[in-house]
Amino acid sequence: MSAVELRDVSKDYGPVRALRDVTLSVEGGALVWLAGANGAGKSTLLRVLGSLTRPTRGRVSLFGVDPFAAAGAAVRGRVGFLGQDASLYGELSIAENLRFCARLRGVAEADLHRIASELELGPVLEQRVRTLSQGYRRRAGLARALLGSPALLLLDEPWNGLDSESGERLTRLLVRLRDAGAIVLVAAHEASGPLPRFDRRLRLEAGRIVADGAAA
Amino acid sequence: MSGASVARAVFAKDLLLDFRTRDRLGHMAVFALLVVALLSIVVPASRTERLAWSPALLWVVLLFTSLLGLARSFQSETEGGALALLVQAPVDRGWVFLGKAGANVVALVGVELWTGLLFSVFLDVDWSGAWRAALGAGLLGALGLASLGTLLSAMSVAVRFREFLLPVLLFPLVLPVLVLASSITGAALAERPVPALWWGVFALYDWVFVSLGYLVFDYVLED
């Protein structure tokens, strides 16, 4: 069984079908690009993999475990997720947010400082998130997603709001995580800027995977 | 990763946010002050009548004041997309419910103490002989309101008319809290013994809704 497996997964939001019979397997150590136009189902697919959205039909398996089953809760600790929001509390500082997330995920505080320094958040670590620029919020959200060195990292448009230097640093970080054996799934438009060399490209259209192959 | 440590982390974070922003607590405190001040004008002046009306009025004021705070239980999560953090907690999400409901209990007990003080000042209610039973009713009432309120507030997070939906769902379900708490408070103020059955039913009601919240929160938090 692959590390990440989806079998005939569909997701309906009322009359709208966001995902249609998606079947997918991903092995460890892969940098995968989810491409597609707006509304193609990229974010929904990431949310299903991140256990944020329960599929209407089909089966999801992460590292051999169903993350939606009562016994599968622990596997959520191996998944890092960054959606289109930073998913942080505006009235808490970055350090307080990261400390809270570390406590939720059972991650040691040393990891928090390592990631904060890797993403160069040191100067703003004690500032409240609502006072920060969009770029810093995005980096803080990334730091939050990276806590605990997740084996599966799900990123939705991670380069949005980052300057070119931060974007390149993120690209290098994703490649390094892939080389360390993690699965990195990135939803991004073709126009998102300088994208890394992906191992695989999945193209979604109207909730279906219409192309799956090596990235050009 | 233990569920209890997740519940403690959520509890501590909610209290920190409550004390740092003071929005929720401040709004509830001012609302209670205004309503009790108005009541002091319209409630009959005789001490006997005030004593007879006070328990029911106290709990109606507490219900409406609590609603104001409970409706904002998930505001900090919805504003920054932070709900995803709670949904992704690698434990049974019932523990997240316990943490959030616990923080709501603390906030509601604070509001109850404040409102009790306002009743003393504006309506001459004397708690000296009744404080033990009133505190017991307050704790059980806060637990009942907080458990139901947290659950229903989470259910209405993604709903357009949540300010309308929450009271519509909450009021019929918390009727037993209102009846039991005001009966116990009334008996205590009149220096009558409180039947043990009332305490038992109250504790059972709370236990049912805390357990229900714990069990269904897993589904409530997901899309």
C-alpha cells in the first residue's frame, strides 16, 4: 500500500460536486504539483487529504490508516497543512501561535525555534499576527504547517504573498523535505511564479484528475 | 499525544484570548449591567416581590448574556482560518470540545458572579444565606449552558444566520437549566431546603450534554 491512497473519492457541497471519483497513490519522497484552474478541486483535494473535509464517497488512507476513523486520529499529527489562510490566531503572537500548535501536535519546543529561524521569523516572533504584513503571516503559517517535520505536507498556493527571496527559500525547503522522504503536495497555478522542479504533476479539471505524469 | 493535553492547550489558549482581547467578557459584562439596571426600574419596589422575581429574572438575564458570549466562542477560529488547527488535532476531537467548553464555563462563572453582584446592588438581593446553593446552581448552570452552547456554536460556525440560529436551537434545549437553576436559587434565597432530586437531575442533564458534545464533535468540526 502507498503512503497516500485515495480510492474513488468524491466530495459534494450540496448540489456542487467538488471532487469526482478521484483515485490517487503517492509514495514517500515525492514533490507533487496539483495544477488546475480556479474551482478545479485542488483545495478540496488538499482538505480531504488533510482530514479537514470528510469525503462524501470513497476511501482515504494515509500511511495505512483511515484518518477519518476514530482509531486514525493520530495520523493527523503526521500531516502539515497550509490552506489559503495562515490558520493562526490574530491576537496571539507568532511564538504563542506556534507554541499552541506544538502543544496540539505534541511537538517539542526546540522544533518551534528551529523552524522559526529557518523561515527567518526571529525579528517578529513576539509580534501579534494581526499586526504583521501578509508575507510574514504566510511565513508564520508555513512555520506552523512544518511543525513536527510532517511526513505529508499539503500546501495551497504557498508562494502567494511571498517576496521572491522568501519564495526561493521556500522552494529550497520543499526540495529538502522531499529529499528527506516527505511527500509534498502543492496546489499552485501555472502563473504562481518560479515553481520548483516537481517529480509529478496532477492536473485537475471539474473535480477529476485529467492528467497524471512527470512534470515537464 | 494525549487528549487531555490537547484539551488543556485549547482551554489555556481560549482563556488567554478572552483576557487579552476582553471583547467577549466586556460585552457580556456591559450587557448584564444594562439589563439589571433596567430591571431595577421596572421590577416592583417591595422587597418581598423582588425576592420572588429575582431568581427567574437572574437566570433569564444570565441566559441572554451567555448567549452573547457563546455566539462568539469560535470567532477567533473563524477570523483567521484557525479552525483548521483544531480539526487537525491528532486526537479525538471530543478533547477539543472539552477544552473549549471548559473555557466557556470559566467565562460564564465570571459573568454569573458579576450578575449576582449587580442583583445585590440594584435589586437588594441578599446572598449571605443562599450563596452555597446559588454557587452550586451557578456551576451546574454554567456547565449546561457552556456544553450546549459550545456544541451549537460549532454547528453554526459555517451558517449564514448564525446569530439567529444559535438562540433558536439553544433556548428550547436549555429550558431545563433555566427551570432547575432558578428553582434552586429561589429555594435558597427563601431559605428553603433544596431537594436532592433537583441536584441529581441537574447533574444528569449536564452529564448528557457534555457526553453528547464529546461524542459528536468529531463530525461537527469537519466540513
